[in-house]
Amino acid sequence: TDTDTADEAVRATCDDATTCKRFATSKGYWNDPYIQYFARSVGERKAPEINRGYYARVQGVNLLLDAFIRKTQCDCQVINLGAGLDTTFWRLKDENLMPRKFFEVDFPTVAARKIHNIKTKPPLSKPIIETHSTDSLLLDAHSLESDRYCIIGADLRDISSLDEKLKKFHLNPELPTLLLSECVLVYMTSSQSCNLVHWAAETFHTAMFINYEQVNMSDRFGQVMVENLQRRQCTLAGVEACQSLDSQRDRFLKTGWEHVDALDMMTVYSMLPQDDVTRIERLEFLDEKELLQQLLQHYCICWATKDKLNLGNAHFVF
Ligand code: SAM
């Protein structure tokens, strides 16, 4: 059916993210010793502005994520929604920033692929086994559960099933919780993504939701981005919420979140630690600075908080 084709195109986007991250790390933009196990080869060369864009995305999200984990002294849980083949769990383990439990949700077929990679690659499975206290890991085709790491196959558009599965895998609504969605909400209709962020606001009293995705999509450059994805059968069903930073904030403000900030990636890029920015800008020559600016202006990070435990998480800044 059309829906199956559309969902399949959306599932395939996780490989784009992985190959771009693998290429950028091969050039030295940042370090990720685990991404090689999820992307078979370094692949085609990517343009320098793409690499810088991924650098800004990864650094920007990591700064907020790490700040939240530090504030809670790791006494928290993380839920990566639409996690794809993301490697954050292993980074946090290596940096001694592991939350009490790290959950990932993606479509069952994507979850199954990730679990297969983990099972067959010792550098991926070792940290999971090391942080697990008993002999028996729960492992089946579409889910993995250890003490500290959990992969769940579920459709994020079906909230009751998502909620049920997370509870089955011992989600604790009382713990401070960080929810993350990177290039995920844009593939659902606005009402579906509103339901998801509303569910999160209702479920947790102390939480931060970090969303990274497209913004300013109504201008000419934004239209071209939409058309490029459509050519690959990928519909940005949620593009209305990507019209402006205000529409990004509204989705959270109207669903029960207390405090919301949103910055376009051009601004985030200018706020990242500048010594490292100087370092990466020397890695590859960038001819067209304007192209990078345009690209960065069409992505944003939006973060929303609820803070019953008074972590002070409303004041996270770069
Ligand atoms: N967040 C990862 C990253 O940044 O590397 C992956 C990003 S990829 C562009 C989008 C991911 O969202 C895909 O893995 C896709 O399968 C997942 N996704 C999109 N819609 C979803 C849904 N309704 N339910 C579960 N996963 C979904």
C-alpha cells in the first residue's frame, strides 16, 4: 500500500544519518568509534557544508543531553524516539555519563536491524553485557532489554502501544527523563507529533524534550529541501510545524510543557565552543559560506522542560 511505501522510505532515512555521520567522523569532525559498526563503509564523499551541519547537530544535541544527565547526576533515564542506528548509548558509557536506563524506540524492522548488528559485533555487545547484572539478557527479534539499555520496536504514532511497551520494559515515570527526537517528528502529521509530545508531558513530572529538525521551510530553499525528499518518496507530513521557530515552540507550549526554547542551527553553531569550531573549519575548505548559512538556517533545536524536582533545567543554554 501507499502507507507501507511511505513508511519504508522513512525507515530508510536512518541510513542517511548513519552514512553522513560515518563520513564526517572519518574526516575528524568528531570522534565516534562505534558508527563504523552500523555503516558498512565510509561511502561517498559528502560536501563540507553537510559535514559541518552534522557537526553542529551532534554537538548541539550532545551539549543539552549531557547537561541534563549531569544535573541529575545520572539518576535519570533517556528515551531516544526514532533512534535509528544512533550510537549515543556507547558514547555515554565511555564518558561515564550513563543514565540509569537508556531506551530507544524505532519501527520494529529498524530495531531488528540494530539488534542484529549488536549481536554480531562484540565492541557493541560488550558494554551492554558489562553493565548487566544477571546472566539472562532479554533478546528477541524486535526488542532487547538489559539493565541499562533497551531497544523497543514500536510505531511512535500509536501512543497507547508505545506507552504499554515502555512500561513493559520498566520505564519509571518518577525519574527525571530526557526525551530526544532527531529528524523524526517531521515524518508524522502535526497531530501525531502533538499527541506524542503531549503524552511525554503527561507521563513525566520532571523532563526535557529535545527536538532537532527542519525549520523555515516555507521559503524557496525550504521548498527545495521538501522536493528533494519527495523525490525519494519521503513525505514530510509534519512540515507545518517546521514553518518557524514559533511553530516549533507552539507544539510544546500547547501540550503541557512549562518552558520552551528554540534556536536555528546558525545560532547554535555560533554558540558552540569556538576553539573546536575553529579546529573543524580547518578540516576541509569551504568555498561557499552562504550555502552553509542557508543550510544551518533551515534546521533547529527546540527544547522543552517540566521541572517539578527543581533541577533548574529550564535554564539550560549552550
Ligand atoms: N534519530 C536518528 C539519528 O539522528 O541518527 C535517526 C534519524 S532518521 C532521519 C529517522 C528515524 O525515525 C528512522 O530511523 C525512522 O525509522 C524513525 N521513525 C520515523 N517515524 C517513526 C515512527 N512513526 N515510529 C517509529 N520510528 C519512526
